Amino acid sequence: MGEQLPGTTHLSADSLSRILIVGYDDTDMMTLADALASEHQISAVRNVGDALKRIHTQTFSVIIYEVREDGPDLEETVQSLQIQAPYTPVIVTSAMLDSDSIVRAIKAGAFDFITKPYAAEKIKIAVHKAIENRSLKNEIDYLRRQQDVVYDYDRIIAVSPAMKQVVATIKRMSRTDSTILMTGETGTGKSFLSGNIHFNSPRHRKPFVKVNCANIPETLLESELFGHEKGAFTGASKTRIGRFEQANGGTLFLDEFCELTFGLQAKLLRALEDKSFERLGGNKTIQSDTRIIAATNRDIEALVQSGNFREDLYYRINVLRIHLPPLRERQHCIEPLAEYLLEKLCRSVKKQVKAFAPEAIALFKEYQWPGNIRELSNTIERAILLQDGQIIGRESVTMPQAEALSTAAAYPPSLKLSDEQEKKLICRALENNLWIQKDAAAQLGLTPRALNYRIRKLGITHQRWRKNK
């Protein structure tokens, strides 16, 4: 047959998706064409041989293959079409309604199976779903390729000897399946490097799930990690799977895991040793093959010695160990990091700033960066917003005052301050950290949970924060 069915020549616009019909009965082919002609460009051939020739020279969005009893083998035909056009969904149509034919077609790779007589709406829906499914797969493939680029080892800025050693270590760790303990000050890049390990590991096509144990209220953390059954507590209106289940087959990154209570530490220990757990309020044992990467900015050995962290969990977590050096020990990395962050943040805030003045870079290298890379990023973002020209000068770079840093560093819970003094101190730390509570807590020497309590107590609010429910 020709390129198009009679009566469809007016639909040759390149913008329309192309549908190839492989059929034997003219009436059936016209029924299919009439159902699809308003939205698609239709082509048709009489047999599989002609279809394979057509596919070799043209690209189609969907192939519709009509099966007949005396025709070629169904499975072989579908597989041949899939080999020639591996990214094109195949919809099989037939007057036969036996389940065996349907199963064989789907197993061979067919996207759907439609039986006669054809209902126009059913045909349209099947083709629409096939095209949408292919589009989603293309998007997933694209995002995976983007992830491969983002988590490429070569994109890690490692100029200093300390960071070169870290990169060499994570390359070795990526190839294993063991639990990893990451230590290092806040803002050193533990979250980013955990993603680098996952997306370069054999588990890279499975989920990568992050949980910040310090940012979730203690009463909700168990449900967040392990899920809950319907009715497990007030407000549990339906069953919810936890992060361990979501990460099954992949990697679960537990940031600030030292904040876990002893009860949750015990449950985490069992999940690590037995790869199983129960949801909150349930008694069904759930298996989960999940790799754990645990990170902390605290001295975990000191916590174990003082009895504030389970010794058995420490030994179970501390299989592979990696320590991320603070930015002050990565002097050679500061300038390339600043240039990378400048480009990234300019895209984010939609401003054209091209470079730093030499005196701004010199200031960066002199500063100790207690907040590490996160503080550097915040400082550069402020400078971009304050800068009117294309070069960031010294005058646009604002650093925390030495007095503020020394006061913040000496802020134990026992420090006697009036509510007004405490409020000013906390607000100053929040301003220095773009109102990110976790970063401000690190600067003040508090846990995020303790800072959040003080913020609520003192009535501190900010427009960027979600309103308390």
C-alpha cells in the first residue's frame, strides 16, 4: 500500500505523531485509521516484511499489528518489530480473545492488546498511553544521563591533597555494597558525595533516598524511616511506607543520624543486621535490601564513650569510614569552588555576574569558613544579590563579624541571656546563614532541634519558613 491510507492525505503535517498499521483487512484498517486520523498521521502496510522495510527508513510513534490465525508466529513478529524499532511501542490487535495470545504478545514486548470489534475511544486511549509511556521513558533516560553528569567523579572539585584522597576513597567505596560512615563538619559536602557514591555504584538504577534525622520531629521520625499502619496513631488515616521501603534495592542516606533516640537506634541496628523491620503499629516483617550511608558532624566516638550512642550500632555502622576535611584545610579548592558556585548561583537567581575581583578571592582565602562550603555558597549568593556590576568586589562580600562568631561559639545552654539578648543573637546567626536553621544552629553550637525550640519560644518568624500548623 502507499504511504498513507485513502482519505488521510491532509494529515501529513510533521507535527503529528506517526502511526504505522500492519494489517490484512481493509475494513479493519480503515476503522483504525478513522479512529486515529484526527490526531495522528497514519501509514499502513499489508505484511510484516513491508513493515520492517518501512521502519528501516522511517520513525513511528506507535506500531499497530493485526494478528490473523494463519499469519506468522505472534511472538517472533512482535520481537522482530521491537528489534527493528526498539523505542516504538507495539499494540497488537486481533479477533481472538484467548488469554494465551494476550500473554504471549505482552511477554514478547507488546505494549497493549486490543480485541475486535474496535471501539474508537479504546483505540485512541491505547495509542495515547503508548505515546505517553514512551515519552516518560525518554525523560527518565534523559534524567539518568543528567545524573551521570552531575555525579561524575571529574566534576568533584578536588585540588587540595586532602580532597584528592577523599575522591580516591569514594571511588573504591562505590564499587562495594557495605555500609559507609561519613564524618565531617556541617557544610563539607557529605550529602553530595553520598549521591556520588550511589550513582556510581551497582545500585545506581535503584532509588537514592535522603533523610535528615535532625530536621524531623522525634515523634515522627520512626514513621518517616519505617512507615506506619493505618490507625497506628492519631491522624494515621492510611498505611504509609517509610524511607527504608522506598529505598529497597538502592541507597538510604541518613544525615545527622546521631540524633536518633536509643529506641530508633535499636530498630536501625536490626534493619542493618537482618535487612528487615516492622512498620509502626504493625506486626508484619518487611524485608528491605537497602545500603546505608550514614553521616554526622559530631564526634561519634565521644558519644559512644559517654553512653549517648549505642556501641553495637557504632560498630555496625563503622564498616567503611570517610572523613571530609573542612574548607579551611582545602585552601587550594577555595577559588575553583567559588567560581563554580558563582556560575551555578547566577543561573539560579538569574543575574549576569562574571567573576570575582582579586581582593574578593583573597578575602575568601583568609577566612576560616566555620560553615564550610554551605557558608561559602551563602556568602556568594549574598554578594551576587548585592552586586550591580559584572565583577564581585570586596565591598559586596559581607562576612560575619568576629564578635558575632566568638559570641556564637560561646553559646552553651547555660549562658544567662535575657530573652531580648537571646533573640538578637539567634536572629543575627539566622541572617548570617540566609535564615537556614540548620546552618545557624551549627554556627551557634546548638542542635537544630534545640534551636527550633528557642525560635518557637521567642516567636521568631520569617517569610521563607512554612507557617506552623
